[in-house]
Amino acid sequence: MDFAPTLILVTLGILLEAFFSGSEIGMVSVNRIKMKQLAEEGNSAAKSILKLLDNPERLFTTTSLGTNLAMVASTAIFTAFMVTHFGDSGEWMAMAIISPMIFFIGEIIPKVIFQHRADSLMLLIVYPLIFFNKIFSPFTNWLSKTSAKVTSKVQLASAEEHKTFSRDQLKNILSLESQTVDLGVTEKKIIHNIFNFGELRAEHCMVPLVQMTALRDTATMREAHEIANDSGYSRIPIFHERMYNLIGILNTFDLLDQPIDETLITHFVRPAYYVPPNKKIDDLLKELQQRGLHMAFVVDEYGGCIGLITIEDLLEKIVGEIEDEYDKPEKPYQPYADGGYIIEGNTEIGVLNDALSWDLPTGDFETLAGLAINRLERIPNPGDQVREGCYRITVKETTKRKIQSLIIRKLDPAQNNENKEDNSAS
């Protein structure tokens, strides 16, 4: 055979090999969700891609068969040409020349290109792929049936493993943005909150004892109505003698048809449900649902109450703050002079970071007051300051036991550098 026909046939064989190997990785990498959207909009190429993916065994048998046939054909033709013109040494010369071409042009380069441009390329070449799929159908059907018989036992043994995904596998799937639809910030946050939900404990979600509104068990109906109207809560904790000794819950709906008088509330108090602070909140949510409860008290190892937790508190760990028509939406911060913010001491750092897109650190504390106390190692006085990275925190109001409010400012790089120089000089 002359050089020109040999060159044409070898080039055609390598290009066919590139087509099949690229198509194989392209069909693996194609965005199925995007293809479904295009198919719903009437794109026939997208419909064809999805149809091919419905039978992956036949599809990949076609691409593998095409790749190997093209590679064998181009190698055989080129080797025959070289042996004819160069004798026995032509065989080694042919292998030295054709192998890199097959490896790079026929395999590596097309796979890299198709992997990064799978959607656009597969929409263009899906019809030639369908053509070869039909031509090879007698062989692919026979090969598929044969391989199915051989691998049936292996598939049955591993079937259970592929029915479920681990937590890490799902996280990896979500992290591959190119393989999924574009999710908004809220949707991504909810999904990640769901993953983190099972790792949280009751102590991470509870309302601390010092922030609770409660009634003594000797309170009257009149007092119960007053505190219900003032607080706006539908369920009020009831304590005996001391606040940490919570014994039950008063549902204010039970008082609607009762007279407002000096009658004791004792008969309307419902039993309390107690949980330890290290209770996993996913288990707690199930227990509250099974028991038909909306609230639980968190108690420490000594039996004293340290907080309460509601179903709403648990759900807010997934979807964020839940407000009803009676809630007054409030920001966790208020603007202050010089670009700062005045913030209540019990404001959670996570809430503040989300609201202002900041990166204040967390540790053995959850609130801004906890951060200040942790750094100063004492109950601060008004005017005390804490530097945390590029943030300057100034204590505004305090009591003997806690910080009521603080002022926080985020310094620009110039101010931050000046303060660092001043601190090093001093």
C-alpha cells in the first residue's frame, strides 16, 4: 500500500479512536440535570443523550468496542506498511511511531477535552454516536448478555453497597458544582445545616436559664395572664421555689376560658420533659415528635435546669430564624457612630457572622460577650477593649455578672496596621 492511502487510513483510525474514547468520558461527565432541563425545553440532542444513558452497559460497550477496533485497525495498517518498506525492523519502527500517537492523540487529549466540555461537545456529536451504536448493536447485544451472565454474581453481592450514600459521599456530590444545578446561598446553607444537624447537642440550641421567662408554681391565674400578655409566649415554664428547679409547663391556651382571678395555676401545669445537655438534637427532635411535646428542659448532672429547648429552636438550626406574625423582626445589631455597631452581649457570634459576613472566631463560647470574657479572663468593665484580628470590641454596658451590650468596629487595613505598630511599640 502506498504512503498516501496508509496515512489517510491511519489518521482516520486514530480520529475514530479519539471520538470513541472522548465520547465515553463525555457521557460520564455530562450534566444530567442540565440535559433534563434542555430535553424539557424540546432539545432533541439532549433527549438522545438521556436515552443513551438509560442503557449505560450498551453505550459503554459501543465506545469500548469502537475504541479497540479503531486502535487495532490503525496499528495493523501502519505496521503492514512499515514492514513492507523496511523489512523486519519496520515492526519495531511502527510501534515506536504509532504508540505515542495512539496514546496521546487517540486517548489522553480527547478525554481531557471532553471531560471539561462534556455538555457542549456531547450535544454536537450525539448523533454520530447513535449511528455507531446501531451499527454495533448485534455485537454489543451479544457482549452485554455474555458479560451480564459472568458478572451477575458480583453485582448481586455488591448491590446493597450501592443503594445508599455515606455522609462524606453526599458532601462530595454537593461540592461538585459543575455536576449539579446552581443552588442559591439559602439552599446551600440549608443543605449544609442538615448535614451538621446530627452533630449538634441540646446545649448548642437551648435558651439559657438567664434568658428564660418563667412562673412560680404558686402563681395565680391573674399573674399567668399578665406574664403571657407581656411575653407573648404560648408556653411558660413553671418552677418551684428557685428558677433552676423547673417542674412543668403552662400552656396559655388552657387559660383562655378561665376566669382572671386569684386561683392558683397548679391544676393547669403539664409535666416537664428533661434531657441532658449532650443530647443529640436529631434524636431529641424524634422524641419530641413521638411524645407530642413542643418543649424540653435541659438539666445538668446535678439536676438543675440550665436552659430550655423547643421544636422551633431545633428547626431553626436547619432553616434559620423562624418568625410568626406576632414576632417583630429585629437585627442582631444596630448602627453606631464611626461605622461601628452596638450589639447585645448575648448575641451569638454565628448569627453576627451571617448577618454581617464577618469571620469572628468561636471557641468555648458562643456569644460576643463570651468572646470578650474569654480574652479578658474576667467580667469586663464599661470601656474595656478587646482586639480580635481586624475587629475592635468595646464593652459598653455591664452588670456585676454579665455584659449587656458592646460596640464592635471592623478596622480597615490601614487602621489595623497602625494599631499593630502601636501595640508593638508599647
